Amino acid sequence: MKNWAFLLACLLSIISGCSSSTIPPGAKAIENLDKTKYLGKWYEIARLDFYFEKGLNNTSAFYELNEDGSIKVVNRGFDPAKNKWKESVGKAKFVGKETKGMLKVSFFGPFYGGYNILSLDGEYQYALVAGEELSYLWILSRTKSIPDSIKSKYINIAQKIGYKTNELIWVKHE
């Protein structure tokens, strides 16, 4: 009986670890998010490159509200090496209050990762988004470019947290 209890405890620990969402130390998610204003299309201006987006350009994300209150996430990008579009569909849920820019997103069943809005302008045109660790960072815009003042502001915020902003990939939009 003790073995079953131990195995159950281990399994619950693994499952909770797969669905937890965190934010990097020193980072703080925004507090006054209006989720309806955040919905819609965002162009990826810059990112720290990682496996699922490696080599892609023309990348964007589209967010829409699901009936259950979660957010449908559609990420797209063009792979010039294969001359085709790549698309991933997932689901995001708020971690705590829906007015705090701290969410968890999943593209693979019960496995969630952090999606933390660190900065957002008042018009909901530009956003700085972090994952759950310092290897995930995105600069987003409603248009295919971003003013230098916003770019500098977001880079400064990211550097203070500990991001290696010199490793950002500046996305081509054609």
C-alpha cells in the first residue's frame, strides 16, 4: 500500500509540474490587462529563437476568446527553406486574475508554459512577452514594425531582468 501511495504522490508531482506556469525571477506581469483589447492579431517583431520557430519569418499570433473563457492561440510563420507555412493551434488560460498579464499556454495537451505580458502600451499596439524562463522572450506589435522608442524601452526592461537581448532574432516580414 505504501508503494501505491508513493507512486501516486510522484505522479501528482509530475502532473502538477507539467501544468504549472512561472515567470522569470525579477520579471513582473502587468496588472491592468483588458483581455478583450489584447485579442486579435499580433506580429512578432523579435524573439529569442527556439526549436518551434527556428528559421521562420513572417511570424504572427492570433488570439480569440473560446466559449469556455480560455483563449485560442494560433501561431503562424513561413519556413523559407521548405517554402511553406507552419501553424500551431493552442489554448491559453489565465493564472489567477484575468486582469493580470500572467497566463499559461499549451500546444501539447496537458503541458503548459508561461506567457507573461511584461509591458503593454495603453493603446494595445505593442507588447513585451516573456516565457517562464530567460530563454523565451517576444516583442510583439499590431503592425509589422515598431518605433525605435518602444524597441529601446522593451530591450531595457528585458536586460534589467537578465535576458540576453543581443541574441534576439529580428523577424523579417515580407
